[in-house]
Amino acid sequence: MTSHLITHTDVESSGAEAFRVLRTGLAFASAERPLRTIAVTSPGPSEGKSTIAVNLASVLAQAGSRVLLVDADLRHPVLHTAFKRKKKPGLSDLIISNSSPDQAIFATGLDGLFCLPCGTIPPSPADLLTLNATRVLLKRLAGEYDHVVIDTPPVLVAADSQIIGALADATIMVVRAGRTALAAIEHARTAMLGGGAHLIGLVLNDVNRSGRYGRYYYYYYKYHYRYSHHTPDATPAGEGSTTKDEGQTGAERPSDH
């Protein structure tokens, strides 16, 4: 995971520029309403959502914001590994104990960027996240930081992301080119919207292209889809999709959850 914090380790790369483009896209998306809490999810596992979350938080901090990165993936947490820290105490412990966030949040060593790890893995993450204490905690954190970026589990794996999505100001969905089926994207989209999430965009990850920006690209899309010319169950994202892109970005191949 550490090797994929490219906005810090390789700030002049096309990959780092990719996340600055994404940051700009979010700035435009927040023109009508402030986006203080931003959830990041994906339809399934291994699509790079955690890499997107940590690098998005990093570039938001680089722009002068005070940013908190929260690991709400209480099933497969990885964000603490990016900073070589322990996963507890963390989010789950704060929800259960109703204690001060200062007891679990740590400075990442990057200017303006802080992290709240997942904490003790609970037996039923979804039940924990539905507690009113979760809502109260996230509201408190949103008042103390300019942005709160929340890494959540894959939508089709657990209900957790729908719960967090309903509490966040905005949700970004990460999909992997050539891997994520359009049916999975549509099912995830339906689930998130049905749960009350405010979906604002899609990051298409790991597009294999040649050119002066290198082999791997990210794309930031508005969340509009047209499936009329595709067979959803058989067509992976990035292969013949008619989604209209809003800007081209680039980054390394992610290998995390």
C-alpha cells in the first residue's frame, strides 16, 4: 500500500497529476453544496478504492486543507499500513466507547493529513455503523476537518458502504477497467442510490493504454451510464463503455483492496 501513495512519493508523475485532476473535479462538484465528507467505494474487491482514498486525501491536504482519512472498511482494513501504524484504537473503538477522537487519530507525517484507522474488528460491522454514535462521530469529525475521506468496503460485499454513503456528503465509486462488469456497476449504483448515497462520480482505474503519460490511467467520469449497446453481464468496464469522460488522469496500477 505504501508504494501507491504516489501523490507524496512521486509528486511530479502523471499519476500524481491524476489525483490533482480528480481534486479539481470534486471542487467543481462542490460548487452547489459543500463536500466535507467523501466516501470512496467500489462494486467489488481489488479495484483500487483504498489507493484512490489515500491519494485523494493526500492531494486535498496538499491544497492546504486539513484532511482526515478514515478507514471504515471494518472487514479488510489497509489504510494504517500506508503509514506503518497499528489499526487500533480506531473508528470502531470510538463508536463503542464514545471517547474523544484524539485518542485514535494520528498525524501521518504529511502536512495537513491525519488518519483514523479502523480499530478493533467488530463481529458485525454493519450493525456497529448503524448506531447513532456513528452519525454523531462523523458529524463531529466533519466539523473539525475541511475534508473527511472515508474508505468503505465494496458495495456488493457488505451493506456497510450503503450505511456510510447515506451519511456522507458525496460518494465516489472506483471500478477497474477490463475487470468490473457493467452489471456489477449498475447493481452497486442501484444499491448506493437506494440507500440514500449521493453518488457524484466514477473513477475508472487501470486502463491499459500507451502514450506519453505511460501505461496506466485513471479516468474521472460523471455518474451517467448508457447500456443500450451492451450486454451488462458480459461487458467489463472500459471495454466498449459509452460513458462520457470528464477528464483524463493517470496513476500506477493499484494492488490493494
